[in-house]
Amino acid sequence: MTEVNNYKDTYKQLSKNIRRQLEKLDHLDIYTSRHVHSVPQIVGKICNKLGFEKSEKKFYIECAYLHDIGKIFIPSEILQKPGKLTEEEYEVMKTHTTKGEDFCNSIRALDRYSSAAGCHHENSDGSGYPYGITEVPLEAELIKVADIYDALLNKRQYKEKIEITKALEILKETLIDRHLINSNIFEALLEVILEETELTKEEYIYIVRMKQTING
């Protein structure tokens, strides 16, 4: 696999089965389409920082591409609703995890990605969904960090985009401070942002200090 930062080469090397499923996601709405292409790029860059072998990076990137495949089974009036979901609608939205897992398991060429689709909303304290497990697969943890960061940072049907420092603060408070994921993954994300994102002086200092508090 070529360097994961080269998005076009990475995408070209996906199997026909994966690309076929991505086409379905691309047609749902512009926000979903952007998200399912952005998360794998973030995951790939995190993998580089964590020093994974090429074969491992390839697997985790492919997992990231398929993490939201279950959304093709969510009714459009819920998936594309511009406002806050009701409790009933949110319960339906949450089924994209099990539906995605079942879908991957139904296709032999995709079954190795089923845990990523099913577990990327799980937490290590058992508070996540859909199963409330405490031993979360690494691919799901990697995706979870990239997934939440991208969702926070960018505009969606139901929210405006927010500043990068605010997005990172929310991510830290919800995942790191509660010890819900491996902090090394979050630290790797911070390193990626520091090296590859155009930041103001204030943002750069803020992120460096955040990284220091985690290490400390």
C-alpha cells in the first residue's frame, strides 16, 4: 500500500466490493459522503503516527471506509433530518451499527470489517452501544476518535461546524477524561493536527498544552 496520506492512491487500491458500498453511501447525502471519505484519511494519518505496519494500516483504513455502511438502511427522513432527533428516531439511527455489522457479515469479502461497523460507538466502560461491551476492537477505537472529531469539526444537517480547539476539548472531555479509549490514539490525532493543519498561534499553543496534560 502506498502512503496513506495520498488519498487518491489509497482509494484506488480499495477492493471493488468496498468501492461498491461506498457508492451507496455517496448517494445518501453530501454530509454522509464527505464523512465516509474523511474518516479513513484521519485514521490513516493516526496509524502513521502510531507506527503500524502497512498491512495493518490498510486494514484499519478499509474498516474506516465501511464503518457507517449501515446508514444505507436508515430511513432518509431520519438520516437527513435537519433538526434534533426524537428519542425514537435516535434509537432507529443507532441501529446503523447492527445493520452495518449484519451487512458485512452477509458478504464473505466484507465480513472482516463487521466489528468496525458494529462497534465504533462502543466504550471501554460498557456505556456505548449497541452491545455495551468493554473490550472494544482497536479498529473501532481508531474509527471512534476520527469519527467524532470529523463530525464535530464539520457542518452537518443538524449543526454548524465548530472551532478546532472546541472540537478537541469536547473529544477530550467525552473520551479521554472518562478513560473510554486508549489515550495514545488521541495523542496521535493531536500530533497529526499540529503537523498538518494550518493553525493560528493560539490554536497551536492550545493543542500543545492539551497534549502535555495528557502526557502528564
